[in-house]
Amino acid sequence: MFDAGSAKSEGTHNVTRRVFLFGAVAAIVGGVAWRYGESRHAAVSAAPDTRPATVSIVEFSSAGTRQEAKQVPRIIKSDQEWRAQLGRGVYEIARKGDTEFAFSGEYWDWEEKGLFRCVCCQTALFSSAAKFNSGTGWPSFVEPVAAENIETREDRSFGMTRTEVSCRRCDAHLGHVFDDGLPPTGLRYCINSASLKFFKFA
């Protein structure tokens, strides 16, 4: 009986030791992976910005009249500066690519006439004339006010392939564009209210 108890105790110690060793190895591997991910993120963040110092955008008057295209300086600020300017919620959307909840934004059912400008740099982006109710809970437009004022790029986040829309002058994240819109373009620019600032036509 004594021998059986010793064997059982020894077996328990062996299992406990194996669990401990497995946990320790898993923790080390997890720590190394986390450090690798952090260092990669830091390396990407620290990569030099090789884009041109100026961009060409189309200016619009307060009455919504299209002006000529102009070369203007790109707006570049640190994360700290953007946070201070925008506040946490808008910063997470406009600078970090987050998405506001459907039907929660200020402009999804907005009907006043005017221009929607970039919340970060005031570049004109969309006109109320191109806005329509898509039923999605986000402001939707058939086209930008000027193609020169936006940029699009492939977005493969969250296991999906989408086309991201951003402000050409300051690179603010605006939303995404889809091919289920209305004529004449057949496109739906699905934009976060938080990325926009509305200006009523003068």
C-alpha cells in the first residue's frame, strides 16, 4: 500500500512537472513572438516616409464652386499631435482605420446642402449632391467631389479584401468604396461620419 502511494505521488509529480515545463515553454515562445511583433511594428512605424512633400488637390469655395487644382504641402503630424487635435474617438477612426458603429455617426442621415471636408485637414471630399441613403447606417456617396482629393488602396484587414478610401492631403482614413452604389458611377463610398466635417453652402 505504501509503495502504491509512492508510485501515485511520483506520477503526479511527473505530470505536474510536465505541465509546468510546457507552460514555461509556451510563455517563452509567446513572449518572443510578442517581442518580434512589437519590433516589426516599430520598424514599420520608423520607416522613412518617401512620399512627395506636396500633393495636388482641387480647392472648393464656401459656395461649393470648384476652383483650380493646386500644389499644397502634405500634412504630416505625429500621433501625439493628431490625438491632441482630434480626441481619442475620432483619432482611432481617422488616423488608425477604425470604423464607427452603423447608425451612430452624425451624418448618416444628414440632409443639409453643403460640403463634407476632411476632419483632419479641411480638404473638400464629398458634396451633399452626391449623397444618398444606402440603408447601411453610414454616410454614402456615389462619388467624391474631386477624384484628385482622395486616394484608394487595397485593404486586406479582418480577412476581407476591400478598397480603402483616404484623404490625399493628410492620409486620413475615411472609409471604403464598394461597387453596389447608384448611377451614374455604380459606386458607394461608405464613409465614417467621424472622418468628416460638414460645411453648409454659403
